[in-house]
Amino acid sequence: MESFSFNVAEKVLERFASHAYQEIRLALDVRAELNKLQETLSTIAKVLLDAEEKQRNDLLLTDWLGKLKDVCYDMDEVLDKFELQKLQMQALNPRTRVKRKVRNFFSSYKMGQRIKDIKERLGEIAAAKAQFNLSERVADWHGMHMERETHSFVHAPDVIGRDKDKEEMIIHLLKEPQIDQGDEEENVSIISINGLGGLGKTTLAKLVYNDNRVVANFELRIWVCVSDDFDNKRLLREIVMVAANQKCGDESIENMQMKLRHALTGKKLLLVLDDVWDNGPMGITMKKWIDLKSLLNVGASGSKIIVTTRNESVALLMGHAHMHLLKGLRHSDCITIFIKVAFPHRDEQDHPELMKIGEDIVKKCGGIPLDLYTLGGLLYLNKDERYWSHVRDSDVWKLEQGSHDILPALKLSYDALPVYLKPCFAFCSLFPKDYVFRSAELIPLWIAQGFIQSSSGKGNQELEDVGLNYIRQLCSRYFFQIEEDNFLFLRFRIHDLVHDLAISMARVEYSSLNFRPSNSSKMVRHVSVSQKDLSKEKEEDPEFLLHLKKLRTILIPDLDSNYVPLEVGINNLSFLKRCISRLNCLRVLDLSNLTLKVLPSSIGNLTHLRYLDVSYNHHIKKLPDSICKLQHLQSLLLINCGNFQKLPKDLGNLISLGYLALTINQTDLPKVIGCLTSLRTLYVTACKNLKSLGEGMRCLTNLRMLAIVNCQNLESLPSCNMTTLETLVIYRCPKLDLIGSGEGIRCLRSIWLVGLNLEALPHWLQESASTLKTLHLGFCTYLQSLPKWFQKFTLLQKLKITNCSHLFVFPEGMDRLTALRELEIINCPSISIPWREDCSNIAHVLKIIFNGLVVDQKKKIIINGLVISSTAN
């Protein structure tokens, strides 16, 4: 369990050092009080790193840190209140007499009493510090802003040491069933993969699932992640979506069963049920399994189900035909993995003493690949011999290890995380297991909580870029597993054992509310609750939320995008009003995927709010005018609110708003958007009537990203000087004329043009020749060739072309694109296979993908790990 007291204290001290604090000092009646607070907190902060390390074995120290954190949060809110006053005055008139307002604000009796109370509490905490014999320590900010070089090793290495397991599994998968006379015939048989967490059960299942022999043997293959909620209705819905290629919404089991029977009858099926659990009321039971299996038994004879699980009892319950017990890797394979991760530059021979220590560490990992990856990623970052010895000799290895305990290597890797990454990682515990994270979704949430540190020494680096670096650092340490990396966008998952680690470290302050809070609920500041959990309340409101008065976050993430919400719980307007009136510390409020018809005007009282999401509320037509009082608001999401008509006329008062995502029923974007001078990201989607982005775009002088998605009637882009724009995404806008509009767009780093009626690339793209790094062209049916000036993109790193059926030739001069390291071509039948011809012009490209086939540097095709000759079809 982590206290995160150091992070909270550092954030407060950072605010004390800000320009805004210097204006607070002008209020003479509180200057001495605030100076004393800053001085006392600075003294305490010097020993916090030592205190957080020692508190795991000292309950009194844990209690002391908890009290300090409470005081720091209160100080943070006081400073927040002042900054709000300042922002409100700036929104009305930048030259208004802020100083007098500050003085009046802090002269109020209520605020003066609060500052006095904080001062007294902090004084008591400072006095109690002496009893703990704490040492001063300096935070290690090494690697805080990792550069692009780390990108080469954030992807997991190729699978090592599982060839024998894979072949054994395939033998059983391809074996035809033998039915003894008199036995009841079952068309579907079960093969289970059992083993401890972190051994690679899911990885083995993927190797088998994608093997060419398996693909050829089964007419239909379906992969479903079960996790700890074995819900037959959800599982059936996901199976039907793939088998019948139909979305099911909230259909009854009877209707889905009929669709499934029609889709499966007579077909040989391979179904993977990944990560099945048997513990608790949400796990698998005999009744649940019998009900599901009876629906799947309509497949042809020889159909198979692969089940991955940590629990042998699951395999026994499901009646396996074969149980594959996955064991730890051989020592030689473990050494191979460790060297590949800890010494990615293959320089292990230059560090014989480290390798000697490393061999001892590998033995302690017990053949578990996840341990090897995380520790290898950790030790790669620190080649100090004493540090490696410290890892080898840590007491963590002596802890007794149960089947569901957190792996020692994960604990060691977490302890070694830089302090600024720990709260970011803990925040991920609010999301369900197997959740697919997106960097563009997660980073604004981190920013809203103040987790992103300012980029001192890096000029004016944007917080979004710093947040992306944070994600890459967690990837490099194998806490996150990347599924897609487009340089500026990342999609990733978290291994379930790593997710358990996040929950363990975040306990007390973070909570996923599928339970009733205990007496410690007063300490909870961040909660997530799924739509499914809300629906269980039936006609009752989730009253437990109202008791969490220090709450800063309410999230409603959900794995099931087809879930149809009921009009209960937070959907209840009167209950929502009560939440707003009581939970006045909220910084993140997620009200997405509900059935709200209006937002209450009291939303304007949430003065600390940074992030508001009301997406997928199809009945909402407008926002209350009071929302314009939220000068701290940084992110506002109104995606797929199909009936939304109007933005408030004073929206420009939201001078902190940096991220706006909306769906709106107008022919032009409202002019008021042009008043959002701090806007950095504008995401416009599913605007069925939109024809123009409007003239307000000219005023968005800080805009860095513009994404336009599924705007079927959009005709033109604004012609204005958009020198700050770095990323342009245009997706499925068939009427958009890029040739006749878009003048002035320049200095782009990333361009996505998908689903457009392009015959040629717009000439204004040449204005980005010296900056462009990523280009994705997709579903541009009429595009026949790339222009000669394409060779000017000398900094281009990734080129992806998909479903451009008439594109038949690359431009001359591809060899001049010396920075290009990834080329991907999918479903472009007119393009010649590049390795069948003279490939000298692309010989420098490190990775070439053609219709899913990966070509290595020697231009050999690799399919599912099998090397095929370069002349293969």
C-alpha cells in the first residue's frame, strides 16, 4: 500500500512556487501565515521519501503520513480556490484589479479560519516527525523525460522457450475426437492451459490460435477475454458478435442463442476463453458452464475450446479433454530473455560482474517470464553493480508466495519506479482488468489530477507530451503491454498480475466500488463504478457515493460497449444534484453512457472540476450556462450526444479548456469555439449536418491536434494559418474537398487521411515536409499514386497505407526517406510486393509489413514465427 504523500506535498510546493502564489502574497493579512505553511511543508517534504519506504513496517508512521496527506490536500484546495478567483477575473477582464479581489477573498472569516486550521495541523505533524528518526532524501528524477530512443525496447521480445508447449497443444487441437460406443457424443471438447500468473498462458494461447495449421483446421476462430466476471450474457454477446458478425445490444439470451445456432451449425469452431476464474460470486460455476456449453455444442464435431486459467479447479469443473500444465522456463531460456531485455544492445560481455549477479537474479525468478521482463527492464536502466546486488539480496524474495500473491519481481520493479510514475500507475487500478487503454484517454485524466509534472529544463514541452513519455516509461518497464504504437498514439493493456499490483498499491485512496465501503471510506478519493454495478441498484440510488466527501474522481469505465444503461442510480437527476452538492472536491466526473436528459445547473458549483465527460447521453440537447463558471475545466467531452444542439454563449470563459470533443447538430461549428484560446485538442465526430468548421478556427492559435471523424457532409477545411497544429486526423468524411481547402495548414508531425475520396494528395501537405513523422492513408479508393514531391518527407518515420485499391506505384526517391523505419501495406492489390523486385530503395527500412506478413532486414517473410523464403507467395 502506497501513501503518495510525497507526490501530494510536492504538488502543493510547486503551486506555492508558482506565479499565482506571488499574487497571494500581496494579501498582507495572510502573507505571514502562508509563508509559514510553505516553510514547514518544505522541511517535512525532505524526509517523505524515507518515511514512505519505512511506513510499510510501522503503523504509526503510516498514520502520520495519512494525516500529512490530508493537510496537503486541504492546502491544495485553498490554493485552487484562489486560482479560480483569479481565472474568473481574467475571463471577464484580464486587467481587472485582481489584487483587491485576492485581498477580499483571503480576508473572509471562513477562509482565514481554514488557513489557521491548516497551519495548526501542519505544526502538530511537524512536531511529531522527530519520533520517527527519518533521513532526508532527494527524489531521483532520472529519466523523467525519456527520449525516443527508448521506443526500440518497449515492445515485448519474441516468445522464447515455448516451442515444445506450442507443438503439444497443436497436436491435441488437431486430433479428431474418438467417441466410445454408448457415450453421448459432444461436438466440443475442452483443452485447458493451467499455471501460475505470469508464466505466459495467454501468450501460449495466442501462439497456438494464430498458427497456420490451426487457422486452416477451424472454419471459425473466436477469442474472448473472460477475466474475473464469468457472465454468460456478456460472453454470449461477444461470441455472437464474431460468429454472426452482428452487434447484439441488450438482446435477450434467447435471441442471441438463435443467432449463434445459425452461425455455428455445421462449422468447426475454435473458441478461446482467456483468464477464467473460479473465486467469488463472479467466477465460473457448474451451472454457468453447463448453460454456456450447451449453446456451443451445435458446432461441428472436432470443435475445441481453449481455456487459460490459474486454477486447476476450473479445468476440472469444465471437464477437460486435455490439461496442459504450463511450467517455468528452462534456465537457459530465462537467461536469453533476461539478456535480451537488460542488455538490448547485446553488450552483456562488457559487464561480466553484472552478468554474474544477473544469473543469481534469474534463478530467483523461478522461470516466470513476466518476472524476467519487469526485472530486465528495471536493471537495464541502472548498470550500477551495487544496485544489482541490492535487487538480488532484497528481502522481498523471502516472502511466502501463494498462487494469487503479487510476484516478488513486480514488487521490486514497483519500488524502483520514479516517484512521479507511482500515482499514475495506481490510477490505472480504477479500470477493469483487461481494459484497453488509450493514451489520448488516460493522459487528460492524469493531468486533471495534477500527476503530470512540469517539464523543467525542456522548454515549453506540453503536458500531453510529458504524459506520453510517462506511458512509454511504464511500457519500458513492462508495466504496460503495447498493442499499437503510432508514435503519437498508444494503445495498451495491463497484465492481470500487474493490475493486482496497482490495486494493492492504491488501496484505501482508490476504490472500484463493486462493494459497500468500509469504515475507511472517508479516505477514498478516487472511485470507479461500472454501468453494470449501477444497474444492480435497481430502483435505489447508489447512496454510498454520498458518504465519500473527499472524492476527487468518479469514473464509469466499462468493457462492454454494447451495454444498454437503465434509468437508475446516477441517471436520476435528483440524485445527481445531491452528488454535486456534497462532493464538492471533484476534479474528474464521468457521466458517460447514461440516459441523462439534462445536466443540472448546479454543475457550476464544482469549482475544482478539471474533467467532465457526458458522452453517449443521446437525450442531452444543451449544457447549462453555469458550466461557464468552471474556469479550472481542462477537458470537456460530448462525444456521440446525438441530439446536442447548442454550446453556451459564454463558453469562452473556460480559459483553461485544452481538450474539447463533441458531436453537434449544426452546419457550422459554433463561433464561440474560437474563443477557447487555450484549446490544444479539438475532436469533432459524428456531426451529420456539419458542412464547415467555421471561421472560429482562425482564432485557435494554440491548437495542436484536430480530429474530424465520421462527418459525412463536411465539405471543407478552414483556410487559415495553423502553424501550431501538429496532428491532423480525418476519418470517413467522403464529401471533404482537401484539394480546394486547408491552405495554411503546415508543420504537421502526424497525418491520418482515412475514408476520403482523394484522387491526389493535397499540395499543401508539402508545407510539412520538414516536420512530418507519421502518415496513414486508408480507404482512399481513388488515389492512384503518390506525388513526386513525396520524397521531400525526409523525417518520415512511419508510412501506413491500407485499402487503397487503385494505388499502384510508389514515387521515385523512396531511398531519400532515410528516417523511414516502418512501412505497412494492407489490402492494396495494385501495389507490387516490394521484396519481389529490386528493394534497394527501401533497403534501409527496418520493418516492412505486407498484408500482415512481416519482412525482416534480410527481406524474408515471417509468418507466426516461421521463416519462409523470400520468393513465397
